Amino acid sequence: MAHQEGQNGDSDTAAAAVVYTAVKPQLLVEAPKANDAVQFYKAAFGATETRRTTQPKRKADQELPHIISAQLLLAGVSIFVSDISDDSAPEKNVAGTGGISLVLVTEDVEAAVSKAVAAGAVKEGETLEGEGAYYGGAERVAKLKDPYGYVWVISSPPKVESDDAEVAA
């Protein structure tokens, strides 16, 4: 049993040994499209670029340096957007595999979808409402795919049940 607890991170030793301070998703896009992706996320979702790491020009005919990674602030969360280079070939199938979707919560789902579509995203299916909107009790949910293969879920905030309904029952 002790081995199983350690494996699952439940032991006191495991808890004391590691402290996480943040989770920062990294979106990997086919090189050299990271700069385009950063511009898309700014236009579609209002992200703010907080840091950029570049690599000097590889070829004399390139106008912009190659982005290694850009850090964006989106709804209070830092995300990284990075080019996948030839040296990171095993990572090339990360985008578009369905392994990750990013959820943005907003009061105005329709406006958020319109803005993202205008910037280049593609809406997938209809906006789900009520029982069909399954993200954490949201009343409205729409899905988008960005030009780099990532799925974004635009969700209304979860419905908050009032204490008055509990008193009346």
C-alpha cells in the first residue's frame, strides 16, 4: 500500500518534496508560425504579450528573428506560444491531436466567438445551451479551432444557484 500511495503522490514525503507555483500551458505551432499565432491570440482573445525569446536570424533573407517562445497573459493565466523546430520533431503532432482544449469563460459567448472567427478561428458546431452546455455548469458553450489546430471552448460562467431556492424548498 505504501508503494501505491507514493506512486499517486499521497505520501507525506512526496507532498513535502515538491511545491508547484504555477501551471503554464505551452502551445506548440509549426515553425515559423509562432509570431502569427501570437498576433492571432491577441486579436481573437485579447491576450497581452509579456515576454518574448527570439533566436538571431538564421538566414540573411529573413526579416524577423525566429521566436523561440512568447509568453502571453490571457484571462490572468500565462501561456507560452512556441515554434516547433526541426530539432523537436517528436513534438510535431502535438497540435490538433485532441489532447488539449483551452477554456475561456466570458459573459458574452457570442461576442467572443465573433471576435475569434473574425481573427481566423473556425467555429465548430452550434453553441450549446442548458443541459448540452457541459463545461462546469455553464449555460452556453461554443467551440472554436484556431488556425494552429488548437480547440478553444468559449463558455459562460457556471450558473450559480441562489440560497433562496434552497430556503423555498
